[in-house]
Amino acid sequence: MKFLKSLKTKQRQIIDKIQFNMQMIATGATGKTAIQTAWFEHAVDIPLPSGLTFGTEDPMMANEILQDLRRRRIEAHSGGYITSQDAYKMRFELCDAENVVAELHTNEAIGQVLTGTTSGSSEQELHEYDGLLNRASNSHALLPMVAPPPLGGSQDDELRFMEDNRLVAKYLSTALRHHGDRASCSVGIVMTKLDTLFDSEEEARSELTDELLMRWLRPLVQVVNQSQKVFSAAIIPTSAFGWQNAEPIPSTIETGATTMYRLKDRYAEPYNTTPLLLWTLLNGLLPVQLEHTSAEQEAAVSRVVHMLDSDLEHMPHWSIPIKEAGRSLI
Ligand SMILES: Nc1nc2c(ncn2[C@@H]2O[C@H](COP(=O)(O)OP(=O)(O)OP(=O)(O)O)[C@@H](O)[C@H]2O)c(=O)[nH]1
Ligand SMILES: [Mg+2]
């Protein structure tokens, strides 16, 4: 125990240097937990080519994530992911060899907060609502997410997509209004569940032109484009399950509610989710770089940023840049 205690103090000394926060924002069933699961499965505690590792803070947390993954694989294959109800905290580390160079703080995101909270909500619900907005206004990276209406979907699906866009954009603009300084955060606009519209990456990329994506995501694009608080922004299309790998759960189609999916195979083959994580780490650190004043801190962030940039560059990915260094690109 003594060893662990002194280890924790030592770690804290290093960690105090660079900390950054990330928050996902999306309505229920958009696929937040599925993306987080893809990160657990394919990115956490797995070294990157640059030598960096994004990972858990100790072997106990590594073990907990592996146990969680075993449970989630069964969940995804049987009835799809269960809705999240607890905005628990998570802390990850970015390590260069065994040295901690930055620490990422995030919380599990509960979609029900967005669609469930009104001025008449219970104290507990209002508490969750305040918590989400608070964390979002203190995040260096924000990931607003929306899922497109599925292929052959109903008018209700299209309406839901437009409403999700509007509501998520409102949460985003409110978080930005309360955000610190100019260029203090980066925003990755994530389109989830692409496999419900397309059978392959080729099909998705040929049909989803930049113009079409920007038109579909206009409320969110407009918020980031106009806000002076946004340092960098991009649209990042993803599928946490992968192509032709999911089937709709019949009971949810019949009720007219959001269609839920389960994995056909036991294993997901996520598309563009690890690049999304690298984009988030890289662009979440850029505003932090501006916050830090000591030469030592600046050098440390700048080295990590450089390594992440090289990792992302060498990984096939799809992102549509909207803003860089506070300047609009559209
Ligand atoms: N086809 C397909 N289905 C997905 C994908 N990601 C998630 N799903 C399914 O969509 C539903 C919602 O996914 P979740 O990841 O639980 O969504 P969430 O945003 O975490 O939802 P809440 O926890 O309720 O806020 C579940 O039925 C999942 O199995 C995906 O990439 N493709
Ligand atoms: Mg969830």
C-alpha cells in the first residue's frame, strides 16, 4: 500500500502539469457507449507507432476495462448496448514510454439528459443537466454526435435526426457561451452509425460529399464556425460496429421508437473510431498548449502534439476540417 501511495503522489506531481477534459454530447441511442467501447477494444493500452500510449492509470483499471469489455461484447451481440444511466468519471493517461505526459478526464455521457430535462424535471434530473453543461463548458475537446436516419427509415426517423441536430447544437452553443477564453476548445462533430446507411466505406465516401455532410449537420457546423471559443473543428463520420455487421432489433422497429441494433458477429470492426480518438487527443491538447505558460510545460505538450499528429497522419482516416487555429476553413 505504501508503494501505491508514494506512486500516486509521484504520478500526481507529473499529472499536475497537463490535464485536459473531453465530453461527448448526444441524445440517447446515438452510439456514445459504442464508440467508447470501440476505444476500449482497439485503442486503450495499445501503443501507438509514435511510442505514445493512451491508457488506463493502473493495472486495476486496465483489468476493470477488460472485464467491462467482456460484458459489453455479449450485450452488443444479444440485445445491443443498454442505455447509460450513470455519468461516472474516467481518467486516462497519455504516456511516452512509461512516463505520464498528459491526463485526460471525461465522464460517461447520458443521452436521456438532453431529451429528458425540462424546467419541470426533478432535482436529480436538473442536477445531471447542470453537471453535463458544467463539464462541457470546462472541456478542451467536445464531441457533439448525431446518428443519421437509417436507410429506408421513416419520416419519424428524419424528424428525429433534425430534432437531435437542433438540441445537440443548443447544448453545444450553451457550453461554448460559458467556456473560458477565445479558442479555448476544439469540437469534433461526429456522425455515428454510418453502417445503417451504407454498406462500405467506398459507398459512404462517394455518396456523403463534404457539402452534403455540412448541409445535414448545419446547426452544429454553424455553431462551431461562428464561435470565437472554438480553436479547431472537424466533421468525423464513424461506425462503431463496422460495415454490414449489425441487424436491427425487430421490437424497436415496430414501436416507431429509435431503432436499436445488435452486432451480427461477436466482434465489431469499428470504422474511423481510433482516428476520432487521436483527433480528439490532438485537438484537445492544442488549446491546453495555449493555457500553459512555463517553457517546460509548453515543450511537453508540443512534443505530444507532434507525436499524435504523426500517428494520425499515418493512420487511414476520414475527417472534414472546418476550423484550424481559430480560422474557418469553409
Ligand atoms: N448499426 C449500428 N448500431 C449501433 C452503432 N453504435 C451503437 N449502435 C446501437 O445503437 C443503440 C444505441 O447505442 P449506444 O452506444 O448505447 O448509444 P448511447 O449514445 O450510449 O445511448 P445512451 O446511453 O442511451 O445515451 C444500441 O442498440 C447499439 O447496439 C453502430 O455504429 N452501428
Ligand atoms: Mg450510453
